[in-house]
Amino acid sequence: MIDCHAHLSDISFSDDLPAVLDRAASAGVEQIICVAEDLNDCRHVLALAEQYHALRPCLGLHPDAADPDEAAAVEELIRKNAHRLIGIGEVGLDFWIAREEPEREIQRRVLSRFVRLSRELDLPLNVHSRSAGHYTLDLLLAAGAQRVLMHAFDGKVNHAWRGVAAGYLFSIPPSVIRSHQKQKLVRQLPLEALATETDSPVLGPEPGRRNEPAHIPLVVQTVADLKQVPPAQVREMMAANARRLFRLIPG
Ligand SMILES: [Zn+2]
């Protein structure tokens, strides 16, 4: 199994990351895609990926931190390390944080920059969208983004379908056990468009408790229940979808 989106550079993992990774491996999670939120975090994620074999790095700039100068610095770091990366992220739009048009415009400009970079370097995008699902899809589709993971998509199913039609994947976090919106997404989108993620340390099965990659089997089981498909088939398919998008080599 694959965790397509986790923040293992988060301070909440600084004391026990080896134990967290052991639990993930015991649960059958072979690879963890570790995303970065800002320039410092990018350096941290690169260092962790050097140290721990199961981590696959994505570098990016979270929309909450969107700033044109920092975006330029992150782009430079991505270019320098492109051969070690499996994607660009976390990038996206967050209109829950950005309430006013000028801030939203900055987020759009920063995201557009990373879409261009993704196309140039042929790296997939690991995309955040909060209260901005259809705006994010509009931008990605208009900018010709081709390899895309929509993480923890909180928009409507009819918007998600436009992403599915473009071959985008939608990753489902453990909070699916308590989120009606995520359950609806799982029921209505095809298994071919779904992948597993945790967004550790948040979006866990229990609100307020630290989430970790070992919770991926819970996502598989919930998707299997919702879709009435055998868990083994769901596990295989969701891992295969992620491997294809991120061009991961098994093991
Ligand atoms: Zn995230």
C-alpha cells in the first residue's frame, strides 16, 4: 500500500519517526509520499528522504504560505533536486484561508507557476484544495496539468468528475470513516480514480489525535465496504493507481 500524502517532517513526528515508520511497514505500507509546505520544510523533507528508504519526496509550497519570492526559491530547489523527486507538492488553493480576492490571486499565480514546472519537468502535482475544489480544477485543467493527485478533495462530486475525465487521481484519507462528503466521493467515483493517503498528522480516524501512515489499511477497508468490493482488490487497485501516477518502483 502507498500513502500518497503525509507530512512526516511535522514537529509531532520529531521524537518517534522510526517507530512510526516501523508501524507503517508492519501494516503493509511500503512507500510514503512525503510532501513539503515551505522552503525550510522542503530542505527537511529532502533530508528525511535521504535517511529513510520508505519516504518518497515531493517539494512544494502550501497555498497558506503562498508568496511569489518563496515560490521562486522553492522552484530553484525543485530544479536542483528534480532527479530525486517523485512529484511537486504540496501546492494548491486554499480559499478558506484566503478570503479576499488579492490573496486568492497570489495563490493562483503561485499554483500556475508550479503547474508550468510540473509540465516542464514531467513531475506530478500533489494538490491541496480547501473551499476551492472547482477553482483548483479549473486552473489545473486550463493550465494543461496532466499528472495530478487531488488530495483530501472537499468539493462536490460533479466537480471531481472533471478531474477524473482528465485522468487525475483523488486520494482518500482515514477521516473517510467519519466524513459523509468523503464517503460520497468514494461511492460515486470509479476505483480507477482513487488512491490512499493519510495527510498525517491530521485527518486521522479520530479528530484531534495524531494520524500516521499505519492507518492506510483503514482507508482500504472503508473504501471496500463503501464500494462493496473485496478489500484485496481495492488494495491492489489503489496502490497500482498511485504507482502509475508517481512512477513508483515497487518495494
Ligand atoms: Zn497536506
